[in-house]
Amino acid sequence: MKFGIFYEHQLPRPWGEGREQQLFQEALDQVELADRLGIEYAWEVEHHFLEEYAHSSAPEVFLAACSQRTQQIRLGHGIRQVIPGYNHPARTAEVIATLDLVSNGRVDFGTGESSSILELGGFGVEVATKRKAFLEATEQICNLLAMDPYPGFKGEFFQMPCRNLVPKPVQKPHPPLWVACSNRETIKLAAQLGMGALCFAFTDPADARHWVDEYYGIIRSPKCVPIGHAVNASIAMVTSFSLHPDREEALRRGKQGFDFFRFALANLYVFGEHTPGRTDIWQAFLKDQANPQGSMLPVGGLGGIGTPEDQREHLRGFEEAGVDQVIFIQQAGLNRHEHICASLDLFGAEVLPEFKERDPEAARRKAEALAPYLEAALARKQWMQPLEDAKIPSFPALGRNIVASEGE
């Protein structure tokens, strides 16, 4: 089993001068530390207008900065907004390919359809059609990355003529594909599309086995028809994270930040009402904490907070359930940079080695067992047909068009 760290770039109010700059610089330091410790993934979201919860609207910039301060850690879009209203598919393909080049082939391409009204409304994305737009865009982004040239496409949400996208990514045919999943239905969709499942629901290890079994059952079945040019059969799950030799101190350092993460998420996506530039989610959270009987927060989810032995036991449960990667929510609320780094150091010294030792053999066995199923899945795919050379269109330069029109 592998491990990742995850960034929303949370910044509860009030916002002092220089705090956003400090937040990003500290996050870069944390990713650099994680790379030195041997943590395998750093994931970054793309969100827009979600004040306090996610100051992360340009993940490609942050991940590119990470790429120049690290050597081994994989850099994951968790996720890139791929619906054309947010990002034109050709631009997404260009960003992914360029980031793969500057990182020497370390990009993972997470996708999703978005479900925040502030984002959807801000970019004019229709709620009723966002799933269809997501599917159309994701498939065409993969074609743009893999084909030479891209034949062109006219769909319901996106169209463009024949072009050859440059640059092309290091990883062929394209970086590993993932999709954000918040429930079992989207995990099923991930498996049907041959994509890795980024599970952003806080699931206990005991429940994780059902999700894993369902996911891999579909991967091995005729229902799996890849949306991309390769299958990424992987399932990742998030957990809380704060470590200290003293369990109570680990809770003191990490619980409030994790609780804010869940509260802000629910406030923006489920029960809240937001006035841009004025709503104070942190104050609403403090009021919620002061009234535990009427709290909006679900119970549980604290299994990743405690001593190194607590953490080992918690993570063994995910490993035994068949989870491929556990992603830590370490930067949340007002969690302090020095505490996050201390937790990462403790994890690297006392928890990670046990799992690192077992992972290569487990990965080899998994790849061997799944190989025939992935081959069968790719054989079921309806591939976009390349253009014969004689049918690739030519496009006169603008100057030639102007001269031709003036001569008429």
C-alpha cells in the first residue's frame, strides 16, 4: 500500500496580510519533506471561489513548483476540473503533458465533474448535464494526449478541428487516470471507466473492504470499458492525520483542523448558504463546536490521529481491505506547519517502513493477477480512429487567407 498527502490549501478567516503566501510556501516545504521521507504521492485539488475551504484554483502552478523541489514523489491532480466550462479539453491536455515533462513523468491525472454551486454557477456549468460533459471531455482529453494528430471532434459540449497537440506527455499513452468518488455509486463508475477511484468519503477500514471488492469486481467484469487509452486499476481512500507519541497531544494538534475540514465541506456542498466575500465559515464552525448536541458533524473518522502504533493499526486495516493508497488530510483548518512536519517525520520514521517493505511484492502479485482482465477491458474499447495521411486537412496561414480574400 502506498501513501499520499493532500492539499485544499485551507485558510479560515480572518485573513492577515501575507497569510496566503505563507500557506503556499509552507505547503511546498511539506511536499519537499514528504518526498525525502519516501511518501509516494502529493495530491492537489482544483476549486474556485470556495473561501476558507480551498484556496487552490491553479493546481498546475503549485504542482509545477513541487516538481522542481522534489525527486520521486508523484504529483496528482486530485482533481483537475475537466468540464469545458472550467477548462477547454485541449488546454487541460496541454497542462497535463507539460507538467509531466517538467516533472520527468511523475503526473497522475485525476478528474471529476464538480458539485459545488459556487463553482458550477460561477462558470455557467449546468447541473443537469455535468456528468455527460465530464465523460465527453475526459475521453477527448485522453485522445488529445495520445493521438498524432487528434482527428477533431464534434460533441454535445465540446468541438474542435483536427490539430496535433504538443507537447506530448512522458508517460505513454497518457498519465494514470483517476476520478473523484464520494460514494459507492461513483466508485462503480470509476471501475466501469477503467479509472482509479479517488475516494473522498471518510470510510473506516471495516467498510472499505466492501468498496474495494465492488470496485475490483467490476474491473474484472465485462462492465469495464476504459474511457482512456490505459486502465488504472487502483483505489485510494482519505483519512485524518496527526501523529505524536502522546495520543492526547496528537488529538489536540489535529482534531480541530480535521473537524473544520469536514464542516466546511458540508457547509459549502450540503447545508450552508454563502455570501461571497462575507460568509465566515470559521465562526460558524466554532458555534457548531460549542453546541455538540446539535452539531452538523458526523461522528468518527479520527482513526488517523494518535500515536504511531494507533496509525499502524489503522492503516493495516486499509491494507487488509485491499486499498492501494491512503491519502492523509494533514493541512486542514488551523493545523500548524511545524506540527504537520513533525507528524510527517514521525510517520516516516516509525510507520512507513513496515508498509514500504511489503508493497513491491503486493504490487507485483496484483499486476500479475489483473493483467488478463485489463487486456480484455482494452479490447472492449471503441477507439477513436486515426486519420489516414491523405485525409489530414491542411490549414492556410492567416496571411494567405487575407491575400486570397483581397484578390477576389
